[in-house]
Amino acid sequence: MSQYAGVPGPAELRMVPETRGRALLPMVGLLVLFAVVLLLLGSLGGLVVGILASAIGTIAAVTYLMLKLNRLTEANVLRLDDRGIHWQAGGGVVHEVAWADVTGIGPVNVQLTPRRRLHAGAVPQTVQASMADHGVQGWSTVTLPARIPAVMRQALAAMPVDQASGKRHIGIPLGSFDPDWPAGPIGAWIHARRPDLRV
């Protein structure tokens, strides 16, 4: 059952805690590879050294990623009102999608951390925390800070742009704010303002 169940009205929602785990999940394979490489390299100094290097390095990597994801998810705020959907995506970046500019509901993939090169082993790997979700898609007016975070700079570069209006086509991960969003205020707002969309 939705934790935000209630009648439609101006709503403000924050990302739910389990979003961090879902964002980290796609990186588990690379973290395992990272741990194995550290184990092999550390074992040159002995098995115990290899195990310690692998454990400490992997714990440090996971801790860093979780702290980064904590900051990102805590900074994300979703607001719904008569004008449309407002997504404060962290780092001073704000997306505003008017109800008329919503184009559909479906799968979205949100980039949560910048792409990084992981130099472990012979072949460098690209590491990035991203999250597949279900949400709303639409044309957004984007407000940017003076200094754009790397993660947002990369994400903006990948977004389609409407040349006439300058709006960017985005996906907003509604399930990250309310796992049962169709039954909560998000679903109620969409039903009220865009009854043509299938929730």
C-alpha cells in the first residue's frame, strides 16, 4: 500500500530509502570483479594480504558509492501541483514538465552517478550507477545551476532536445518516490490532469 495514500492536492515527495539499493544493484558484478582483481594483486604479497586488500578495497568502494547515492537520493524532491510536475534532481538542477507536455508513462532509466573509469585488470571498465524504473516521460524546461554536476552534464547531453522550445525530453522515476505511485497522489494527479494516459 502506498505510504502517500490520500486525496489529490499539492504533493511533495522524496525518494524512498530502498532506491539506493536498487541503484547499486547493477554495479554488483563490477564490484565482484574489483574484489577479485584486488585479491589476485594482493596475493602477490601472500594470501592473507590479498584477502585483506580485497576486503578493505571493496568495503571502501561500496561505502563511497552508498555515501554518494545517499546524497543524491536525499537531494531529489518531486512536487505535483496545478502547473505540472516539478523534479528537483539534485545539484541545483530542476525539471518542470507542464501537464500538457507529458508524453507518456513507461520505463525510464535514470543516471545517478557520473561515468567513471575503473582501472582494475587489463581492460578498464566504465562504472556508473543508474536505475531502471517506471515513470512519466515528457518535455521539460530545465533550470541549471552555474556549475553543472558531471552526472547531470552527461545526462543532459543524452537527452533529446526540441529545437523550437529548447525543452528536453526526460523520464521521471515515479517508483523511486512512491513504489505504489498509481494508488497515491502521483496517480491521482495524473488521473485528474491527464486522464488520457494509462496508469
